[in-house]
Amino acid sequence: MSDRQPNEKPVVRGADGSESAYVESQVIMSTVRVIAPFSLTYGLFLLFHGADSPGGSFQGGAIIGATVLMIAFAFGIEPTRNWLRNRTVVVLAAGGTAMFALVGLIPMAYGANFLEHPFYHEQFGIKTKWGLEAIEVLGVAPIVAGVVSGLFFVIAAGSLPATEEVSEDD
Amino acid sequence: MVSAFGIALFGFVLATALATALLRDILAVIVVFAAYSLGMALFYAFLLAPDVAMTEAAIGAGVTTLLLLLTIATTVRDDVGIAIERPNLPALVVFGGLLVVMIGTVTQFPALGSRNAPVWSNPEVTQYYLEHSYKDTKVHNAVTAVLAGYRGFDTFGEAVVVFAAGISTLAVLGREVFTRE
């Protein structure tokens, strides 16, 4: 799924004659095309298997975010930026924070403490384990993956020529 | 005892750290710094801390390197004549003072795996989590149980800090969107 769109036109950014840091390299592109599916799978494995083996949501989310960065470095930042919608990044980062807060606040609404996981078992019969998993999979990992990839694109965009900053109407 | 692999790894980390501090060319510094992070990741794995090793490899060697490369790719690179930074005296004095404090502290640490280390000699806290974490949470990885369960509130704070870092970067750069919408 990783090399679907960004490799259609790898040199879009340099086409306007402006100085571009991107250099199309067959070696890097081929390497990333092979490695990206594995690193994405490894990130997902760490994320979903973090409760029972080393790793966890932070590491998994960071590796998923790093995979996006790797693709952007190989196939050009601009095509990847156009392929990744701003909505996706914001939903990941803000939604993750909201989900984490929600898991913590629901017990409080019933009079228990913030993030009191055993409460879910007593009240709804949901195992304590799923409370931890919800924080990991729905909370921390999306925040890390979203912020890591978002930081990369916002720093790249901050250094683009000023003429491209017309899209500030959001 | 420290194995030959440990000594070699320590030498590699030390050499890359020195090169990071002394090299003049910024691109070379970033590349050497990435090698340093990779060495530190191996070092954490060597010290049986796989969770920390993964974070160092992903964030330290991967993301930070890419962010630094991206930053200098769009700035002017000075063509400096000298390869090695000339150390200045006040910095060396501060460095020497910190070194004395560091050596004084590190030599007081208990040896790796020592039975006299506080983690073994005062086992109430550590052993509590090792004994109860699976019973309480049904999660095999005690680190996950502590992070998401017992210390969930701290983790919530950390997650909010990461989120705030993303938002404040937008504020500093005067933008409102991460990508082009």
C-alpha cells in the first residue's frame, strides 16, 4: 500500500525551476520500496503485540511515522505531502489525545478514579487488558505517528518558497 | 564482566560522540550523529532494555536524522576550510567540570547485575510490579502494564506533551495545517 501514489511522478517538486533538495535516486527508491512494507508491518506488530512482548505503542507509532518519512525522502516530499491529507494527520494526533482522555474520563463519570481500568471490568465486564490496549492502540500510537509525520511535513513546508503558502484558509 | 562486543560498542559510541562534537561540517555531523544513535540503540539492547533500544533506533537514528537533514537541506552550507572545530577554552572548562561530576557519580553506581543494587536490595517496589502486574492486568509485558496501567496518568501527560509539541510547531512556524489541504 505504501508505493501506490507517491511514485507516480517523483520529480514534481523540482519542475518549477526552484532549487529542490530532492534528488531522484534509483538505489534509494528501490531500497525503500522493498523495506517500507516490512517496517510498516514491524511497526504494526510492535503496536498490537506490545502487551505481550517488548515494544508497544510509542515504538510502534514511531516506526509507522518513520515509514511515512522514509517514503517521503525516497519519492519526494511534495508528492507524499499531497498524498497524505492534512485531515488524516490532525485526526491521528487530536483523535488519539481525545481517545486517551475518553478512556480515562469514563470511569470518572461513574464516580471512579481517572484511568481506573478495573472499573471497566466491574461495571461493563470489559477485561482490564482491553483498557490498556485501548490506550496503546487508539491513544498513544496515533498521536506519535501523526505528530512525527506532521512535524516532518510542516518543517518541509516551512522551508518551501513563500509563493506556495496560499493554502492557509483552513 | 564486560564482553569484547560491549567494549567495541562502547568504543564506537565514544568515537561517534567525539566526532559529533568536533567535526565542523554540519552534514558530516548529522551523519555521524545518526551512527551514534544507532550505536546507543545497540547499547541499550546490549544492556537488556529492548523497549528503550527500539525508541532510540526509531526516534534517535531515524526521525531526528531526517528532520535535521531536512532542515539543513534548505539552509546555506558554509564551505569551511577546516575539518575539525577548534575547541574554545570556556566550553572546555565547563566540559571538564561536568566530566568530574559524571565520573564521580557513575563510579558510585552498583555494578551491572549486582545483588547489592537497590532494585534487588529493596525489592518491595520492583517485585510488587513483577508479581502483581500479570494478575492485575493480564498483560505479559510488565513495562506496558506499568506505562498504561499503574502509571497511566503519567503516560497521559507524556502523550499530551507530544501532541502539544506538534501544535506548538505549527504556532512557531505560523501555519495552520500540517500538509497541503
